[in-house]
Amino acid sequence: MIRKLSLGGIAALGVAATLAAAAPARADDAFKGKQITVIIGYGMGGTYGLYAQILARHLPAHIAGQPTAIVQSMVGAGGIKATNYAYNVAAKDGTVWLMPPDSLVISNILERDKVKYAADKFQFLGTVTQSNAVVAVRADKGVRTVDDAKKTEVIVGSTGTGSQTFQIPALANAVLGTKFKIVMGYKGSLEVFQAMERKEADATSVTWQAWSTSRAQWVKDGYVIPLLQVGVKKDPAIPNVPMVIDLVKSPEDRQIVNFMSSLGPVGRSLAVPPGVPADRVTALRAAFDATMKDPAFLDDMKKRKFDVTPLTGTELQDIVVDMMKVPDDVAASAKKRIMQSAGKAG
């Protein structure tokens, strides 16, 4: 399902780009009169939708030719549907951008029957921020620690197997022995949060950025209890929330957790499919970098209380290429154990 949305509501936007104070990214007319489409694989109400809207509002101002920008939501399979579309169907002229799911690399390896893309063949423009995956549970569930979650079944709301909302709790089940019961079918984090409010779900896994902005009051009031986090390093904002890597013992488990820690750098990035000419990728990367320093963009992010800890397109490209080098035996073990721990076929 694809939904086009217009600026002015909380949904999508089509914004005529204004002139930027900075010099344009390129001097020719490749994007003159064109419309940029930013595709996300989730609903518009979550942080993916909000990040995409803000980028669509500001980034075109740094591209010569004054293109406009809209955001499209293409929900399905935890972001895999949108990613497959962007890779195989979308125009290869630089006018279609994907905000890939943070599970881009993980799904590429664990969901090979559903995935129709090669993560390292996308051409990355850059990432806005890096944030750890955090499983948090409603406080009234009475689960305060990982040990509690090993004794008590916790219903986790999920958007699909291609999403960290599935992959992180399933990982915890596999390597820690938690009793997360994963219920899929929600269209985005907003729907999962609403399910938690209705008490049909007890918990979910999203980035700490999402918890601390979209549900900041929940965190402040103690409505949710963060149980565990997964990432390259501990988030300094939640120093008392254990890292999964610190809780596992065996070398195999550590390899699996390290592999799954690729979520952080990929989330909230932009990419174009293979086939987009190199000069256009260079121009778009320059425009992305300029946007990360744009005072208007930074002010917009600050108002939302969104962090800006960017990586350039080439930096992110190198990270993804390296992530895809996970050994076959580690990938096979991760898939079998994670899927089985969630009650899926291995």
C-alpha cells in the first residue's frame, strides 16, 4: 500500500524547495523541475515518517534545479516491501530515495526468501543519527529486569520479521532465554505504541531516539521500563540499561549479537538504488552533508528533540559493505536460532 501525503498535516509532505544560503550541490539541471520521492517502509506517525518529512523539507534546497520533495509510505514486512521496491522498481535517475529500515543488513541475511536486494549495492547518501535498539516494557507488567523477562511471558508488538521490533526480542529469546511472545501485523511504531496503551501489547523494540522523543513522557513518568539495548556501544543516556553483548557468554552468541548490532548506523539514513549515475550520487551526497550543517534543518531537528550525529554517505557505504561480510556459519546460526526462538521455521 502506498500513501501520498501533503505538507501541512502530520502525514506526508510535498515541499517546494527554497534557495539555500549554501552553494548548490551541482551546477547542471539534472534535477530541475523534478520531484524527489522519499520512500519509507512504515507509517507516517513514527520517527521514520518524521525524519523523512524534515529531510524532504530541507535537503532539496541544497540541490541545483530547485526540485520538490514528497514522502511516501509503503508499509509491509517490516520495511522489506519498500526496500525491494526501491531496489528493483524505482527510477534510477536519483529522484527516488529510500530511508532504509535499520534492519537492512540483518534482513538481507536472515530473510533471503523475502529480500530482493543486496544491501551493499545501495548507494548511501548519509545518515542523520545513530541510535541503539531498546526493548522497553510497560511498567504495570511487573517486569523490571532481563531476569524477570526470563520468567514472565511478555507480549511484544511488531511490524514484521524484517523489523527490529521482531529481530531484537527474538535475538534476546535466542541468546538470553527471555520469554518474549512476538505479535506481528502493526503498520508502524505508532500503532505498536497505541497497542501498548490498550494493553494488547506489553512491550516493543525501537531505537532509544524513538523512545526518548515519540514517547518521552512515557520514559519520564516511568510508564515504560527499558530492559536491554543492542548497538555498537552503550547509549550514554541509559547507562544502567544492560547491553545484550555484555550478558552473553559463548563466542557463538557474541558473534550473533555483534552481527545484530548493525542496526544503529543504518537507521535514519538515505540511499538511492544501484544504477543511479555516479555524478548524481556525488551531488546528492554533497547536498546531504550540507543539510546536516544547515541552521534551519538543525533548528527543525532541535524542536523535535531529535539528535543529529551524522555519517557521510561514503562512511556509511563502507560500514554496510563490511557488515555484509558476516561469515556464512554465523549467519546460518543466527537465522536458525532467532527464527526458532520466535516460533518461526528456522
